[in-house]
Amino acid sequence: MRGPRTLSIYIVREVLQYALLGLAAITLVLVARNLVRVLDEVIGAGFRFTDLMTVVRLLVTMLVSYALPIAFLFGVLLAVGRMAADVEITAMRACGVSLVGIVLPITLVGVLISCLHFHLSVVVEPAAQRQLGKAIVTLLAKGATIVPGEFTVIGGRLIYVESRDENVLTGVVLADRSDPKRMMMIFAASGEMNLDEEKGELTIALRNGDIHIDPPSDPYRAYQRIAFDKFDYTLNMEGLLGPGAVPRAREMTVAELREVVDFVESGGPTYGLRESEPLAYELHLYRRYSAPLSSTLFALVGVPLGMRRTRGARAWGVLLSAGVAFVYYAVQSLGEFIALSGWLAPVIALWIPNVAFAALAGVLLMRARRLQG
């Protein structure tokens, strides 16, 4: 028993070392790609290094579930391809190791990664998505996009500042037209922004200024000017930060998605939903159940594909892993299209790539068994 166990550990170690390398590279690419998009929304005079680190941490947490199965496929193809190119697979077979003895340890690792992927998809990723959305909105609410010398709208108010040092503003002009009966202009020498995330309120502590209140259309009401040394102006951001904010489908937990799906199926109104297509909630729900199986299927497909190569195993493995992953996710997109078109229910359509790859794995394994004798 020691020989097969040692051999299994060796195979698993070879696969994991390439998979970890692939996971680092793929996660880096995905984070960089999404970071550019996020920075377009939040970068500004108030964007700090700690904010960047928070966004990067949440992006890594959110995207690792997408990188994990592709990185595992990368590890399987490169490890098995290298062993095939170095005649190690042939030596194993000559020593009486069957195809099952090679496939089984890799498949078991794939099952464990599928379980991890399921946990990430169901629990970790939605929480990270929601935290990232809240972090972006928080940065915007703090005024991260306020640029000195430019007019900015925050919470329906127009704000202009001459200069800024993080949350400290200088030369503040604020136009409040939210109440037609009490329209006013505020001028202040300086101000400091503070956000209360629990209450969903942004307070600007203004110093040394004037409040100019326009009179309503009443001939008996005069124009008012009020000078102040200190004035706390509060913006209610509850619609963005408070409990009333409606999360997107990708930010919802499984229980929340089921609740929305049941609500839509019962004929409830859909005008309050964040997604333009109500079926998107059902697609997100069933994708979280079907997508984690990809790692196990990549193991079953990757082993016979890797064994077929004897030259240029590493270069071919990179290209092949990209091709196999592309085909899987292309078929997944096809399944979503079929569901959106109404041809199949989402619970069936989203399992099309898994069924297709299971059939492909069966064909490849039987062919590899015949070729290996």
C-alpha cells in the first residue's frame, strides 16, 4: 500500500504546485482587470492607499472562486503533460499502475476543490460582492469624487470646493434646492466630511460662513442671510448605505435569491428589482449550484488530455487549459441564453456544460484506457 500512496501524493503534489502558480497568475489578472473598472468609479482627491487595499482585498476574495477551477485545470494539464513528456506515465503503467490509479487522486483533489468552490460561491463571494458595493458607495458618499475646482453632485446637492486635503475642504460652496420652500446657498471658509455608515448620513462640519436662504414666492417673506462660525450640514445617504438599499443578484445570499424567485413566480411586481431581467435571479441561484462541479469535471477531462502530449507539454498545457476553460464557460453562456430565451428552465439549462463535459470525460477516459493498454 505504501507504493500507491506515495505515488498518489507525488501526483497530487505535482498538480497542486502548478495549480497554485496558475491561481496566483489568474487571480492577479482578474483583480487588475476589475480594479481598473472600480477605480474609474471611486478614484479622486479623497482616494487613499487604505481604500485601495480594501478594494483589492475584496476583489481577491470575490474573484478567487472564478480563478480556482481554471487554475486547477491548468495544474492538471501541466503536471500530467510534464509527466507524460518525461515518460513518467509510461513508467507508472509499466509498474502496474492502472489509469484509475492516476486519475483517482487527481479527481479526489478536484472534488475537494469543488466543495471549496461551492462554499466560496454560496457564502464568501456574495458577502464580498456586497461589501465591495458598499465600500464603493461609501467612498462616493465620503466625497471621494469631489475634485477641487469642479462642481460635484452628492445626494442631490451641488458642491464646489477650492481645495481639498483628504476629508478637509477649503472654500466650500453648497447649493441646496431639495426643498422648493427653503432653497439656500451655503458659503464656508472650510469644512470637514464625516460619514456615519450606520445611520447612512454624511455630515460636513462647515466653519466660518454664511447661509443665504431664497424667499418663497411670498411678497411678505424677505431674503435671509445667516452668518455662522460652525454649522453641521447633514446629507441623508440612507438610500445608498442604509438597510433599504436593494442588493444586486450577485450580492444576494441563496435565501434572498430564493425569496426573490418565489416572489416573481407568484406574480409579484418586478419594478423594484435591481436587475432588468427578473430571470437573472434564478440564473444566479442555480449557477451557484452547478458551477462548482467544474473542478471535478476538469480533473476527469484534463488527465486524458494531458497524457496525450509528449512534446512541449508546458506550452501546450497553457494553451489547452485556456481552450478547455473557454469551451466550458462558452457552453455555460449558451445555457444561460437558452434559459433567457425560454426554451429550458434555468435549473436544467445551467447543467448543460456539466452534462457535456461529463460525456466528454467519459469518451476521453475510455480512449486513454485503450491507448494505454
